[in-house]
Amino acid sequence: MRRKTANSNLWDAKAVIIAIAAAVLIYVAAVALAGYQEVSEAFHRISVSTWLLVLGLSLFSFLVRFARWHFLLRHVGCQVPFLPGMAFYLAGFALTTTPAKIGEAVRLWYLHREFKIAYAKSTPIFIFEQVLDILAVALLSFFALSVILPSVDQKVWIAAVLLGLLLVPASLARADRMGSLVLAILKRRGPTKLEDIGADSKTFIRSLHLLAPLHVFVPSLVVGLFAWLAPGLGLYLILQDMRMGVVVGPETAVGVFMLSLFAGVFSIISGGVGTTEGALAILLTFIGIDPPTAITTAIISRTSTLWFAVGIGALTTFGIATVIRSSEVSVKT
């Protein structure tokens, strides 16, 4: 068991290292392509106050998403103290560059280790949050398209959004029936040990079912919208400092940011590294910003969001490991 955990941690570490190495190579290539002098000049236009505001918006996004996670845990019956819960949630960001952000599930390991919370109970929340985040980015992307493509009838966008919103809770509400069907098939074809799996599966489905009602789904989605809107506004603040002679409104900045994130969702590279930055830079050039400024803006935006999150996660992980190590030493003595 220890060997398996060690291998898993090693795989996570490799994924993070690969993502960082890929980011460095991509950023160096982008700067070389645009011209170091031009990028350096654009970079120095950003004031310290703007950096602080942008990082503050990112931190607001992280904390708002933690508040949602904490609420959902309590809703399914998992009582987790506020501060340890916050530490576990932030630690998950250290592995946010793993494929499909699967490394963020380390939060579930912390919950199981410290509070004996079954994976079958906490995993549905992890899945639910991923769905909510994709939906939030998609909705804000629809808004962006309606701004960038005003010729398209807005009724088409509204219909697409409503259809997506209706399908998700409906699917979650039927999850218990689907789970029961899967369990029935497994018990017919598998050995008797499947009874244990069945018990976990029932817990999993029950927890997922608790997340389906609209009074849980809608507020959670709204929180996600505000959480992802914040870094979009951060991009707007960065563009204001660039002084590039192009007027970019907050709605356009938020829209461009969301569309670049949406492009990163479909990237095969961990964390959308390279794809999101490239999409953001290209979209910025589409609205009239010169390539060096667009590339600089993309790098600064990702540094203040993705890499800021990874940094916070790494520091929090180190803090948790230090506390665990010291507690183990005190128990031995």
C-alpha cells in the first residue's frame, strides 16, 4: 500500500515538473518570437498596485471556491473544521497542472487521513465541482461570444445555456437509479466481495444525489460564476496598465479570458499549459493588441492565476507536511 502511494505521489510530482518545464519552454519561445525588448517594455508597464489587485482577485477566487467546497461537504454530512479544510483545499492547487486536474483530488486523501471521511462520500463533491467550474466557464464564454458576435441572435445563446443548465441537475437527480442498475449488473457477474463495493457505491450515489436539488446546484453555480469572473477582471486591470492605445471594456476582457480557459479545457497538456496562453494571446491580437503586448499580457495573467495557485498549493502542502511530521514525532516521544 505504501509503495502504491509513493508511486502515485511520484507520478503527481512528475506531472507538475513536466507542466512547469513545458511552461518555461513555451514562455521562452513566445518571448523570443515577439522580441525580448518589446516584451520587457510591456512587462514593466504593470504597476505594483495592479499586481497586488490582480493577485487579490485570484486569491478571492480561490477562497470563494473553498467556501463552496466547505458548504458542499457539510451538505453531504462531512463535518470538517474550517481551517484544516481550507488548508486541504488550498493544498490541492499544488497539483492543479496534472491531467484533468486529477491531482487536486489529494484533498480527498487529506480528508480520509485526518477525519476518516470515506472516498465514496467525498469523491462526488470533487466531480460535482469540476462540472460546476466547466459550466461556469462555458456560461461566461457564451456571454463573451454574444458580445464578440453581436450579429448572432441572442435567443440562440439563451436556449443553449438553458439546455445545459437543465441537463446537469436532471442527470444528477437520476444518478441513484443509474448506480442501482450498475450495482445489479456487478452483483450478477462478480464475486461476493462486490458487496463491499456495492456499499461504497450506494454511499457514492447517495452523496451525488444530495447535490442534485436546484437549491444546492444553482447557488453553487452562481458562486462558481463569481469565482471565475474575478480573474477575468484581473485581465482587464492588466490591460488597463498596458496603455496600448486600444480601448478594451471589462466585458471584452472577461470574455477573452473565459474563451482562452475554455480552449485550455480541451488541451491534452496538463493544466492547459501553452494552449490557454496561446489562445489568450491570439484572442488579444484579434481585438487589436500588438503581439508583444498580447504575449506579455497572457504570461502575466497566467502567472497571477495558474502559477499563483500552484505556489500557494505548494506552500500549503509543505506546511501540512510539517505539521503532520511534528505530530508524528511528538506521538513517538
